[in-house]
Amino acid sequence: MSHDLLIGIHAVEAALDHDVANLVELYIENGTHNARVKALGERARELGVKPHARDRAALDRMTGGARHQGVVARYRAPPPRAEGDLPALVEQAGATALLLVLDGVTDPHNFGACLRSAEAAGVTAVLVPKDRAVGVTPTVRRASAGAADRVPIVMATNLARTLKTLKEGGVWLVGLAGESERSLYEVDLKGPLALVLGGEGEGMRRLTREACDFLVRIPMRGDIESLNVSVSTGIVLFETLRQRGSGG
């Protein structure tokens, strides 16, 4: 069985915190002076994972030259959730259900950043299409700072059909589209809700757009036509939390 690489302190720390059973091997730079890396090694031992010492050149080769900070792990990644898991997740969340739908995000750094915002906002699940999207890669895990293993990620074979199922289950679908006349800040975002954002370039596909109950835009004063999808994700998620009175 192939394993993902977890590269860097944040990714390995998240696995130790939330999914140590799937942490297969841990490699730490020989003679490291990084106090956080040393602490990770000690914690791993306490949890039954023996760290293996490797020199920096070996870690560089293992990671293809990525910035590893002196710590790398082999990780048995759990499979994504199936579409059939969504109804139970929504039902469990009830009136506070909050889904993030990303239609075709292909950049792993963008996807990772979106997952990080989703985890911070306490989303119920992140829904992505099985095709024409980046998937949960090692780069995504690293960019998400561990959020990829804490947020339920559902891969949909047919995104439009899955969105229809959500609507039939009482979830409102709000799509983000720059050409919409309705501002994000004019819309009631309380109750079971799915926020739908398109990927880089073309944005939402036609069937995804048509599945939405209504479209909103983020009002902007400058000349830039659109924001990066990960920035937009953070804005819409935390406007939703503000409306719901979800303080820290």
C-alpha cells in the first residue's frame, strides 16, 4: 500500500494530535536543534511511534527538496467520505449545518488554504467533485496545516446530483458569482446552508450554478475583478459565522 508523505512540523503535528494510528513512520533530522522538532520526536515516542534519524540530505531526497523543517512522516491516509455519508452529517448538524462546496479547485495550495478556513469555521463537510479537482494530495495536506485530516471531505461522482440531494434535504445553496447583483452581506445565511464556490479560472460550472438557490457577490471597490478562491472562501465562511453569532 502506498503512503502519503507528511512534510513539515504542522502536518506531522496534526497527525500526532488527531490520527496517530495512521502515522506509519516518522523521520527526524539527525542532530536537529529545532526545539519543536525535538518535542515532536518525544511526543511520538510517548504515543508508540519510534522516530528514525536521517540526515538533511536524505530528507531532501525523500521530499523532492520541499521545505521539511527537519521532520517527515509516512502516513496512511484515510479515504474520503462517500456521497452517501452526507445526509447523516447534515442531519447530525441540524440547523447549524454548514457545507463548503468547491467546484473544480485544481491548485493544491488553494485547496489546502480552503480546508484550513473550513476547519477554522467548523464546517460540517467540504464537498468536491471526484474529477476535475486536485484531490487530497501531500501538498494539500501541508497547505492545510492538518485541516485535511480534521474536516470531513466528501468526493462526489456527480456534483450536480449531490447538490440536488442536499436541496431535497432542506439545505439552501448559495453560490458565489462576481456578476450577481445581490451582495453577500444582504443575504440571510442562517439555517442549513451550503456555500458554493467555483475553481480557478472559469468558476462554477453551468450545472453547479443552476443548482444554487441564489447567487451572491463579494462587493469590492478596487479594479480587481475577482479574489483568489481561498480568500473568497474565508470571507463567505466567516460572514456566515458572524450572522449566526458564532463568537470565539
